[in-house]
Amino acid sequence: MKRTIILLALFLLLGGGAFWYLNTKEDEKTTLAGADRRFAVEDINQVYKIFIADREGKRTTLERKDGYWLYNGKYKARPTVMEPLLEAIQRIQIQYKPPKAAEEKMVKALATQGLKVELYDKAGGQLKAYYLGGATADERGAFAIMEGAEHPYVVELPAWEGNLTVRFDRFGDDVRDKNIFSEPVENIQSVSIEYPKQRDQSFRLEATADGYEVKPFFDYTPVIRRPYRDGAAETFLVNFEGLSAEEFSNNYPARDSILQLVPFSVITLVNKQGDTTQARFFPIIPDQYITQDVKSGGIIEVSSDIERYYVGLNEKDLLVAQHLLLRKAFWSYSSFFQDKNLLN
């Protein structure tokens, strides 16, 4: 009886194992629990470092900081790049396993066009490493293979039409934050604006224990003695919480020549940690279109013919920015004071 029970138990164990094997997908039989299929990191908060490299030698390293991502150890990464990238990392999934005959072509495509993607946690441990690239004929899927795996797959981003590789294929200025200024009002120590061709409208605004003080930029400019306009300083400083450009133009052939021109204005911001950001603005059409609108209380007005400026940022970068966004920051010295006509 005892022997019969033992044989029955062994039969059930072997039968269960055979049932599992016959109902398991072929690719999962040849890998450790299908590990080469799991590309996604479902808890995106685990990801603290992203490394991406292409076959031409370009590299992107992104590191999670307090409230932002740092690109290549120097620059803030653009939120509009990071959000779709993180979504792709979190939601990437297998669309299908290609037939054996197609694998060689896919591997060659990954070898010539693929991106290397490495993901790390806070402690520096590697979460994932895979190669991504090469699109299917309908551009709705991308070839991918986990590092060290044997079989490539076609992957996709659910409910999104297109090749998800484009979300990873970002290098250089394409990744960098395009903000010219991005400083909370409460962290601004001072802002100065110099108008080289309208010096009497240049000024310095400084945070003090009692609020804000506005002075002429040049010592020879007469000091305005009228009372401040209520809330003028705060209204002005709000503009620097997010003043952005359209694009970087560091590869523009005339870049160095532009940066040697006399700018329309120079804005220098110092935060309360002592960090300085300086931007110089060069109209993309001749500066005879720039005038001062006396009726507006001294705010610098620019002809509607000017649509964009080249912006020299911190003597390192050249960007292009729209006038409609920048004009709100082009205040003049007299803009902060009550109209003398209203005081009589």
C-alpha cells in the first residue's frame, strides 16, 4: 500500500511537470522565467540613472535629482524629453516574438542602428540593459533584445502609434532644458537689465530686508524719487520663473559673429545662493525697429516686425527665442514708479 502511494505521488509530480512544459511558450523554456521578455520597469521611481548610447559614439547620461533630471552631469534635462522617455521605460512591452527566420535580420538592424539602454537604481545597481532600435515595416514596433539574451523581440508602447525608439534617441542640445531663466521669485536676490543704446532705462533690482529696491544701472543716470508702484517688483520678477527659448543654435555658422555684436539688452540674474545667469538679446532684424513707448510708463517696446531674438546665454550657448515671450521681461527703470502725472 505504501509503495502504491509513493508511485501515485511520483506520477502526479511528473504529470504536472509535463503539463507545465507543454503549456509554456518556447522562448520562456530557454530563458530564466522569461527574463529576456521583461523590458519595463513598472515602478519608475526605482530608476535613478539612465544611460543611452548610439553606434556613432553619442552618449546621454541622465541622473535623477531633487525635482529634475541632470543631463551629462552639467545641464538640466528638458521636461518634454524626460516625460515621454520615462513613460516608455515604464510601459514598454513585447508586441510579438518574430519567427526564427527573421531573427538574423533583426539582430543586424540592432547592431547597425540600435541604441544601448542601461537603467540603474539609487544605489547604482543595474535594473535593465537592452538594445533598442530598427523599426518594423509599419513603424508601429521596434526591434529589441535584452543584453545577454538569445532572442530579439518586437516591442511597442501600448496605445501609442509609432516607433518608441524616438523617445530614447535624444542627444546633445536636444536633451537640454531650453529655459533661459527658471528661478522662483523667493530665491531671486537681484536682477539687472542693461540697454546699451538706452542707458537711462537700465536698472538694478535688489531684494532687501524690507522688500525690493530699484536703482539706475549707471551711476550718472538721475535717480527717480517718485513712489514705487504697488506690486511692480513682484510682477516683474514672476517673469523669471520660466522664460524659455525655442531652440538651441550652437551649430549656427554665424554664432560667434552674433555674440560679438552690441546686444539690445543684457539681463543678469543672481539667486540667493550666489549663482549668476546672464542672457544677452540680439534682435534678428535691425535694431532701428526698437523704440521706447513713453505712454506705457517707460516699458521698452519693440516693433511687431521683430519676432525673434538670438540669445547668448552665460557666454556659452546661442538660442533662439520668441519676442512675444521675452517682451514681458523687457522693463525699464521708470516702469517701477508711479506716473508723475498722477501725483499732481
